[in-house]
Amino acid sequence: MIAVDGVSKSFGSFVAIEDLSFEVAAGEIVGLLGPNGAGKTTMMRILAGVFPPSRGTVHVAGYDVVKDPLRTRAAVGYFPERVSAYLDMTVSSYLRYVAKMKGFSGSAANSQAVSAMGACGIEAVANRIIGSLSKGFRQRVGIAQALTGEPSVLILDEPTSGLDPEQVADMRDLIRGLGEKRTVILSTHILPEVESTCDRVIILHRGRIVAVDTTGNLSRRIQRAGRIFVEIDAPVEDARQHLSQFAGVSSVESKPRSGDSAASFIVMTEQDRDVRAALASSIVQRGWGLVELRSVAFSLEEIFLTLTQDQEGS
Amino acid sequence: MTRIWTICRRELQATFGSVVAYILLAVFMLLSGYFFYSDLVFILLMASFTPVAGLWQWVFLDLRLVTLLIVPLVTMRLFAEEKKLGTIELLWTYPVRDIEIILGKFLAAVAFFLVMLLPNAILCALLFSYHPFDLGPLMSAYLGLILLGVSFIACGLFVSSTTENQVVSAMVTYGILVFFWFLTWNEEAANQAALRILLGLSLFDRFFNFTRGVIDIRDVVFFVLFISFFLFLTWQSLTARKWRGVP
């Protein structure tokens, strides 16, 4: 459905993305994951037809984005990172306008608007002025705008950014539902989002692809080691020795003291071993006070670091 | 083609949905009405028994100033608002050509300008009903004013496409248009060859002929070229995203 081959894009001397190649099959939900400035938005704008690539070829729904820009755009629904709509229009008149811009006329435009509102659950606000809607609803209007015209490909740039947790959950359900019949590419810089919605992940870092993998494989690759934060009310050296000799622990690192008497450590564990419960009871058995014990997730930056190092190493 | 109309209609709905449109229409109507009245009184008192001879020249030279005052305020939001809201990016993802976006907005502004001229036409019709006159010079003056106003619109449309700030958009448009007006003010300072070129470029000197009832094809061509030039610049300005990115 989407074929990107050797695509680069630069603005003046700034290189936004370099030599990207990937393919997305029909019906897949693929996540573009990367920190800010990784080139996600640039790649998505190229797919949506906002501007052409500097080098390389991009095919969407069988059309070349450079040679056949209007047909490509007709096949793509785009939700921009900066959610935008004409604030002075009502939801339904705005979506009718969008349908007309996408080539539908009269009653066809009307039914497009109605079905897009239905799919996004915004029928209740159909006659409200967009400027008066809450952030969550505006985001849904943005998705409805992308859905109008029944495009076979949806490009969603950070669809959950700026929403509260409940709205984020709703949005993810919505996207999963949309992905049942369409090809979806969504970008995010939040790892759990990819895990909960996508079949496959493309990880971008500084304009290049760092990894392409299924979500399951990726989780395994990056979570092969666990990380636990422990704070113990005990002499530092004794505690360190106890922790480092514990079965399943690969390394221990002291943290600067945060409280009056407690010693804190970052403990790395071996792959696929959850030692938290055993570790906690052993500390208590020694007669020490267990102040805190929790697992520490890897930040996206750390994941990129390990993945880039993997790549350089292999 | 239908997309030009879709954009034009949305643009007009947005314009007439805002109070700004009515304020601009009211100011234009008041000022142009006042000039019409005072020029008519002036001609009657000072000039001759035939009230219409020479009237159009006075009236339309004044209307030129009101048009210069109002048009940049009409065109300032055309692209600047879309850039500020971010909706311009969405337009670029719809199956619509840049030129269709430009023409849709351009035609909407032209339509608004024609609506703005209506009350004045009513005054002329009223005068005609009391005192029939030769319509030729009036039509010539109207043609000139419409060409002048549409030229202003093309210029304002271009400036609007370069900024997301509506105030900047209006101010720069004023700057460019006033420059084209003042081009020939200090005629003594320029040498003869330079002056001929400057006179050729001055929007207002070109307009002057129309108010005297003279339609010179060269003047018409000049205005058409001026309009096309700024529409072309607008197109270039939109295309710049391809190498400059989306702001």
C-alpha cells in the first residue's frame, strides 16, 4: 500500500530525513516512533503530499507522490500534528467543506460528513462551532476530517498528544477501530502507544531508520534486561554486596543518597527474570528497612541508544 | 474548477460571518458616500451648469483613496489566517492544485470588493434618475476602479501568503501600494528617461486616464499584467514549502 524507497528530504542545508526505505502492507497499523526532531513529521508530510521528497520515490496506493500528486492525496487522509480546523465553522459544515475539497459534491459530500462524524463519535456536536469545542473533541474533528472521503490510507501525526489519559485511551480505541479496514501510519514519541495500537514499528532517529520490527519483537529486544530502583535503610557497602550477590542481578549502581539514612541503588537484572519479590523479601529478612522498590522503565532516548549501538555493533 | 468555487464560497462565508466585513463595508460606504456628496456640491457650486461633466474624475480619484484604505484590510487574512491556524497544511493534503487555492481566495476577495462598490453605484443611479447623463465616462471610471481594486487585491493576496500575521500583512500591502503611488510624485527629481519608466509603472497614473473617460488598451494590459504578476508571486510563495518546509 505504501512503498518508500531511498527517500531523503532536506531544507536548505538542514537534512530532515536521509535515505529512508520501508514498505507498509494494506491493512497494517504501523507506528513511526522517534524523539522530537527525528523526521517523523517530514516523512508523514511527504506521504500526505504536502511536499515532494528531495530524493527517492514514494508510492501510496499505487500512485507516485511526485508524478501523480492529486490522485495520491485523494487516497490519503492526513491528521497533522498541529490540529487545525476553521474555528468559525460548525463541525458538520466544516466536514462537508472537506468532502467537497476531496471531490464529493452535494448529497455525497453530506453523507461523507455524516459517516465521518459517526466513525469518530462526534454526531452530538455536529452543529457546534469548532472554536467552542474542547481539545479532545477538536482532535476527533481532525480525525473525522482525515476520514472524510474514505481514504484507504490514514496518516496520523501524534494523534494523542495533548490529550488527558481518558481521552488518550478513547483515541487509541478509535485508531484501532479505523485500522481494521484501512492502512494506518501513526507517529508518536511515546513507547506504550505503539505497543498498544501498532502491528509494526519503524524507529527513526536523527532522520534515519534505526529499527523496523513487529511490536512484540521490539519489546523483547529492548526489555531483555530489567531495571529496578531500590532504596534500603542499611549500611551502603553491606547493602551493595547483598544486592550484587543476589541471583539474577547483573549489576548494581549506587545512587547519591536522597534521604537521611537510606542507601539507593539502580539494579540491572538478567533477561526475563523478575527478581523483585525475592529481592524484597531477602532485604526484609536481613532486618533492613525496605524504603522503596520499583522497576524503572527505559526512556525512549535510552532505547534509541541501545538500538543504535546494536546496529553499529552488528 | 469546482474546488475553486468551494474555496471561494468558504472564504465568503468566513468573511461575511465576521463583524469585520460589515465594518469595512460601512466605512467604505460612508467615505465614498461623503465624497460623492461633497464632490457633487463642489461641482455644482464652482464649475458649471452641467453637473456631470468633470464629476466622475473628482469622485473616482477620491474613491481610489478609499479603496487603497480598505482593500488591504480585506486581503490581510486570506492566507495569513490559514497559516496561523495551520489549516493551510491541510489544504495541501487535499486533491487540489495550489493555483485553485489561490484563485478561490482571489475571486472571493474580488466578489467582496464588488459588493463594496454597490452602494456607490446606487448613488450614481439615483443621480441618473434626476439628471440623465452620458454613461460612457462613468463606465470607464468604474472599469478603471475595478481594475485598480483587483490589482490591490492581487498584491494583498501575495503579501498575505508570506506571513501569518494579519497586521504585518496589511501594513506591507499598504507599503507596496503607496510606493506604487508615490513613484511619480517627485517628477522633477528624475531624469526624463527614468520618469517615463516610472510613469509607466505607476498604478495611479494609469488609473487617471480611466477617470477622464479614456480607456487605453495599454492601461488595461498593464493592470492585467500587474494582477497576473502578483498571482504568480503568490503561487511561488506557496510553492516555497517544497524547499523551505512548512513553517
